[in-house]
Amino acid sequence: MAATKLDVEEAKIAAKLDAEDAKDAARQEVEAVTAANKLDVKAAMAVAKTDVDEAMLAAKKDVEEAKVAARQEVERAMAATKREISNAMVAAQTDVEEAKIAAKKDVEEAKVAARDEIAAAMAATKLDVEDAKIAAKLDAEDAKDAARQEVEAVTAANKLAVKAAMAVAKNDVEEAKVAASEQIARAMAAIKRDANLARCAAKTDVEKAKSAAKTDVEEAKDAARQKAEEAKEAARQEAEEAKIAAKLDGEEAKVAARKDVEEAQVAARDEVEAAMAAAQIREARLAAREDNPERRLRRQVSLSAGLPPGKKYHYFLSHKKDHSTLGRQPESLAMAIHDSQVLEGFVGFFDVDDLKTISTEQVAEDVESSCALVVVLHDETCASSWCQFEWQAAQLAGIPCLCIVDANHACRRTVLEQVKACNPYLMKHQWVSYIDSYRHDASTQITDWLHEHATQD
């Protein structure tokens, strides 16, 4: 009855813990929903702020591009104007140079022609004098006078011709200079007009660009402001909806938790009643076994001789020796289970050196040489690569597995989920919960299971 009362107390404690866990889960879910809603509101405000910043940057960029384009257009107009002025000045200077060269050439040609005419006149005069001397000596003076007069007349004519040619050349040069000056003045005036027109056009384009950019900025601000208001309103509505949903979820969670607690209490009550009945039956069996040592001796002898062909062990004990917080306690539990079954006459494989001097091939061979696999579990057993290898070897060999949960230090449900995800093969047979106050009962269950699955009929 004391054990039954203890079971009832443990069941009540477990039910109370389950109720607390349900309340904590509901509270955590409400907090998670509230936190998610806050994050959504913050995200919406951040997106709206980002849109406003992007609109401002885009407007600023458009203004800068308009300024750059206007500046480039003005620079191109000024450059074109400068090129036209330079070309006009070069053309005018070229015309002046050509006029000077033509005038100089005309003067040179006039000088050459005058010199030729003088030489020809002098030659003709000399011939006439010689002829006159040969023809008549008396007419020499007359010929000299005539020749002198003729020479003077030719010289005077030549001088006049040279002066006239120089005057004509000078007039041509002056006219060329005047024409070049007028052309330069017209070109400068045209250039000045074009520059003024270009400046006015550029100024107008800049004003238009500024006005358009300002309009775009205002429109972008209005649109961004409207989007921000819409986003705030949507976020506010979503927050309200989320609060209402969270409140409803909280109420539903409370109702579900209350229902789970009631179900857990009913289940705990049923389990307590079943445990009381089973405990009474097992205590009777255990008393019968302990009161009959002769029967135990016969059983041990039959077990030693009852190994199936090709088998060396009734069971292979799979366990993880150490724990992050419990230390070597799991090894002590496995040793106690092993010792209890050895006393019952079973032959089991139990590693005593932490698998430091054994290979995977040897472990697989020992598992295959066993009739069954007894697995001692806590909440860190599934992290052991050796244990996983032993379970896989048992599955490949088709060896039945019995799982024993250290219920004093681990949650049976947690370990069950871990094993289910790691290797579902271990879920085939009913598990045994090992509790210190019911260790004899657990040992009896293990013994009965081994007699059913690890002995030769």
C-alpha cells in the first residue's frame, strides 16, 4: 500500500508538472505571437522609411543629373562658340597673309617688269648709238641727244609705272585689311549673339530642370508620406488583429491546457490503478521466486545450457556510460541491471573498458552473437555513435531490442521522441521504466522479457 500511495503521489506530481508545462507552453506561444507582431510593425515602419529615403535619393539624383546635363550643354555651347571664333580668326588671318603675299608678289613682278623694260630700252638705245656712229659720224650728237631724251622719257615712264604699281598694291592691301576687319567684326558679333542665345537657352533649361526636379521631389515626398501613412495604418490594423488573435489563442491554449490537465489526471489515475494491480501481481511473483531458491538454481542451470546454436550471449547490453551532468551514473545503472540478470542465470555482454580496445567489427560480431539487445537510455544516449552503431547492427541481424528508460533522471516522453527520430527499430517492443523505488519490478520485467525472447524453448 505504501508503494501504491507513492505511485499516486508521483502521478499527482507528474500531472501537476504536465499542467505547468501546458501553461508555460501557452504563455510562451502568446509571447511569441506578441513578439512576432511587434517585429512585423517594426519591419513595416522600416520599409516605409526605406521607401521615403529611396524617393528622396532618387529626386536628389534627378536634380544632380539635370544640373550636370545643363552644365554639360552650356560647356558644349561655349566650346562650340570658342571653336567658331578661333576658326574665324584663323580664316581672317589667313586671308590677310594671302593678301600680303599677293601684294608683295605683284610689287616684285612690277619691279622685274620695269627692270626688264629699262634693260631692253638701254640695250635698244646702245644699239641705236652704235648704228648711228657707224652710219654717220656727223649725226652722233643728234643721236646722242635723241637717245638721251628717249632714255629720260623711258626712265620717267618706268618710275611712274613703278609708283602706280605700288599704289595699286597698297590699295589692295588696305582693302584686304578693311575686308578682313569687317569679316572679323561680323564673325565676333555673330559669335557673341550665339553665345548670348546659348546662355539664355541653358539658363532656361536649368530653370526648367530645377522646377521639374522640385516638382518630382514634392510628388515623391507626397507619395512616400501617403505610403508611410498606409503602412502605419496597415501595421496598426495587423497589430490589432494579432492582439485579438493572440488573445483568442491564449484563451484556446488555456482551455486546451485545462483539458490536457484533466485528461492527464484521469490517465494518471488509471495508470496508478493499473500500477497498483501490476505491483501486487509482481510482488507476488517476486515473493514466489525468492521463496524458492531450488527453482532459481534449476533455472540458472537451464539458462546456461539453453543458448541457441551460434549464440554466445543471452543479451548484449547497449549503454552510454557518461552524462554531461550525471557523470558516470548511467554506467552504474547499467551495471546494476547487468548484475541482476546475471543472478537470474543469464549470460550477457557488458563492456567494461569504454570500447577503447575493441573495433567496430568486433562489436558487430558480439551483437550478432547475442540473442537480444538490452538498451539502457537517458536523454543523451542518442548522441553516442557507438550506441547508434550497436542498434544498427541489431537491426541488420534481426535481433529483438528491449529499451529501459532511466525514469529517475530523464523524461520518458523526451527520450521516446529522440529514439523515434534516431532509430525507430527500438520502438518495436514495450519499454521498461526504471525507477529506484520499483527497481525489483523493473528487473522482473527484464527477466520475463529475456525468457521470452532470448532463450531456447
